[in-house]
Amino acid sequence: MTTSTEPPTPTVTARPMSPNLALNQLVAERRALGDDILHLGFGESRLPAFDPLVEHLLAGARRNGYGAVQGDAAVREAVAGYFTRRRMPTGPDQVVVAPGSKPLLMALNLVLPGDVVIPRPAWNTYAPQAAIAGRHAVSVPIPAEAGGVPDPAALRATLHAERRAGRDPRTVILTLPDNPTGTLASPALIWEICAIAEQENLTVVSDEIYRDVVHDPTTPFLSPSEVIPHRTVVTSGLSKSLALGGWRIGVARFPGDEAGLALRDDVLSVASEVWSTLAGPMQQVAAYAFAEPPELRAHLAASARLHGAVARAVHEIFVAAGATCRPPTGAFYVYPDFEPLRPVLAAKGVTDSPSLARHLLDECDLVVLAGHLLGDDVHALRFKAATSMLYGDTPALQWQSLRAADPLALPHVARALARIGRGVERLVS
């Protein structure tokens, strides 16, 4: 792994707001006008903050001084232990903490050489970050089995085609489990991607922020860092697994060899000029969370069970309506494809991704994130639905969802699922 000696030239132009955040704004505006719409378009883990996390936040409230850019020793030790327990032996010197994983991914775009390969579809931030850093981002279709990784054969063909065109793809981003499809690439797929990365001299950035949201704890999980640790950077955080999106706690694990630590130093250089340090109270929270005491592990397990139960229920609604959809195994998303119903939808003026999302909003009172906003084919009839938005609008209802033996039987969850069912029936009838 090497880092570029000449930094890219960022492209400074007016850019639209991130589509998922713009969708949040649209929902707020429509609700202010009195519209009763069900928001499935934002990837937030709609759960209350776990009480011990709040206690550690309050205990750290007086930590108001600047800390180390890399993170204090205690939090880096805890994060190192977290990765080590997941078959990735890690020392504290390999860890960087930040206000969310987004800044870490942006910093990697700024310091890694060459262009970026991403899956198609993918989280809607990967391509814009590459563009802001002056990188060319090329997308490769995902395989039929799962999202989050490019199809291996298509990846190899794309790399060669890009190089023939004069571009220089040097990094591939994976999402394990995947946003937007809610699936997890198998170990066999990861081995194939890692073999290509070795042969083609690629750096792998493995976004594993949903790792602790695998629905079934017996599901095999293989990180590329277990296969090619010398060329893999792993990013993660607490936004999804512990529903702390607003607290902004992210981490990265760098290779422990000389090149990996040099890359870490390049990222720290960016960090020192952009975010300085993770806020002291958040470092106290992170040290507790990444140490994974028993009560926190139980909370994580309950959260994953809830996410899985509701995601599977929404998946069943879409499949019963005639869509095709990969069964969700992680995170809290489903990604249905309404291509089998194209003739029915075309009669209603629904012919592509934008018109499908607009029809669901205007006629079915359902807000989803259109597939083309995730890099998918604009003519496809696909979208992302965030199933985590169905657990209730108040902390009391969310706690009830989390603690229920059968969350689908709870009145507020059942009502939300019924609304989706009615909306989809209206779409395809």
C-alpha cells in the first residue's frame, strides 16, 4: 500500500445536498403542511439511547479540552480490543477515532492514490466524496447473491477497461453488511474480491458500520482485513448498531505494517486540519461501548433481533406484491425491484426510478429513497426502504419494540406494516 506524493485537485463546485438528508427535509416540509406520510427513506436506527451510554456521556461532559487527534489511549485500546475479538488482531496505534465514519472515509479519499471503485447500487455518499476529492468513481454491478461488493468478474473487467481508458482505479469500497440492500456478502465472495485486490494492487476500504447489525449471530462474516490485512482499512462507528447517529462516533483500523501506518499518518494530517479530535465526552462513550461489557452486548443482540424481524416482514410485503427482493440478513433495509410489475406500473405513468418514488409519495403516502440516487440504473424500478423507521415515534414505543418477544404483534408496529401493505397494494393494483 502506498500513498500519493501529489495530492488530488478538489473540484470546487456547487453541489446538491445529500439525497437522504434532502429527503428528510422534504418529509418535514410535507408533514408541516399536514401530510400523513410514512418515512422509509432515511437510514437511521430508530431506537432510544441505551441508558449506560447516556451515563457515560454525562460523566464525560466536563472533558472540554482538546484531545489527541488520533484519540486518547483509553478509547484506542477499547477499539483495538473490539477489532481483535473479531479475528483482526489490532494494536492501539492502528486505530483512529473521529466524529463519525464519514470524515474518515472522506480523509481516505483525500490521501489514497488513484480512482475509486464502488458497488452499484451503493450508499449515496461514496461517489460524491470521491468527486469532492477530485477522484473518478466507477461503479460495478453487485452480484445476484448480495450487495455491498462488486461482482468479481465485472470488477476485473472494469479495472482493465478503466486502465485502457487512461484512468487509474486503485481503491475498492465494500459495505459489510450492505446499505442499501440489507444483505451480507458471503465469505466466498470476499475471498474472490481479496484475490483480485492482490492481483490488481488495490487498497480495500471495508465499511463495516453495520457489522453488529447482522440479524442472525450464526451468519458467517468474513472481513477482508482477515484475508489481506496489509491492504485493508476498516471503518466503523456507533451510529447504526447503537443508534447514536447524532453523537457522531466513528473509528478506523489501519494495517499495522509500515505502509499502513504511513497511511494512518496521512489521515491524521487531514484530521488535524478538518476535525481536530473526537469530542471528549464522545471518547468516554466510545471507550465504554467498544469495550463491550455484558449489558451492552445484550442490548446489541436485542437490537439486531428487532431489526431482522421487521426487515423480514417488510420484505415479505414487497415479495407478496410481486416484486423481487434479496432477503435481508443485516442492517435495516430492503431493496425491492418492481420490474415484474412494469406493465401495471407503466399504465400509471411509473416508468423509472424517479417516477416510482414520486408515485409512492404522492399516491401511496410512502417515502423511499429512489434507486438512481444510490447509483442504480435510472430506468430500473428499484428503491431502498429503511425498515428501522417503524419502531415507534417516541422512546417509550421504541423501548417497547426492542423488548417485545414478537415486535410484529405490537399495535404500533402492526399499524406501520399495514400502512406499507396498503400503499404497495395501491401501487400495484
